[in-house]
Amino acid sequence: MPSTDLVHVIDDDEAVRQSLAFLLSTAHIGVRTYESAAAFLSALPDAHSGCVVTDVRMPDMSGIDLLRRLKQLNVALPVIVITGHGDVQLAVEAMKIGAVDFIEKPFDDETLLAAIKSALGRWQKDSKQESERARLAEKLATLSSRERDVLNGLVAGKPNKVIAFDLGISPRTVEIYRANVMTKTGASSLSDLVRMALVVGLMDSEK
């Protein structure tokens, strides 16, 4: 089981914390419990992997307040909120703020486990994407200003002659810069270069 499969359970009810900890342990999923949202926040940044399962109604800081705080702190952990009967409005509000799912009490163990496994899978995917983005951004940071200009022209779909005209240089010089860009980024083709640009946000994926 990967170390990233860690669930942070936040609930002011000790019996609920123990019950969820037992359920997750039985499913061979790592778990840490916290008696309050404040206790969880004080554990950051150590609690930087996995997902969060939190009760929506807690004293001092509610699950909604926690979601807002995590958003302010740019903590990207997927959050599942547990709501009581009649708290659908709160659950919807939580989803709007950023919760990935909500489970109503009394919940079925298998339903909760399925939601948690989905959230963990999402976190692992997002984490890999962020790692890839950082790696590619580091490569692109090695480009000179002129190489960056040529890259922008290439990902905009412009031919070498147009890029040359726009930059006031010869097409041959554009070819040299283009070769440098390919070498520095490790791109195997123009399509690979465009993919990199999409990952790091140099271009709009909808364009």
C-alpha cells in the first residue's frame, strides 16, 4: 500500500474517530485522527498527503470553515465531508468550496470506503501532475529570452517564417533557436513541446 494512502479523519466525537480508524485499518488504509479542525491544521505541513474526512458540524471550526481555510492555505488534499440528516444544504455548500464528495449519516461502510479510495486516487493523480508540471517548468526556465519567444511562436502554431518575421530575425536563426528549445526541454517532437506548454500553462487547452 503506497504511503500516500493516508486518511486524515477529523471529528469531535471520539467514538466516530475510533470507528472510522478501525474501518480504514481493516481495509489496510493508513489513518490519522484529529479531535478538531484546529488540531488538523496544527499538524500541517506534515499532513500533506492522502485525503481528509471531516464532520461538517463541529464546535469552534466547522467542516465548512476548514475547507475555506485549506483553500486559503493552498492545501490541495481532497476533502470528503460527513453530514447529518437534513444537512444537504451544508453539503452542497461544502462541494462549492471544494469538497470532492459528501457522505450522509448513517453511512454504509462500503460507500464511505469507495469514496475514500476515489479521493486517494484523485490525490495521487493530482500529485503526479503537479510533479510533472514542476519538472517541465524547471526545464523551460533554462530557456533564454529569445528561445522563449520562439517557443511561444511554435506553440501558437506559427511556421518558422512567421516567427522570424515577428521577431525580426532570419528563418535560419529561428531553426537554431528551435533546435535549442527541443534540446533543453527534451521534447521529441513539436507535439511533445505543445504538450509541455499545456502542462505548465503556457497555452489555453481550450484554444
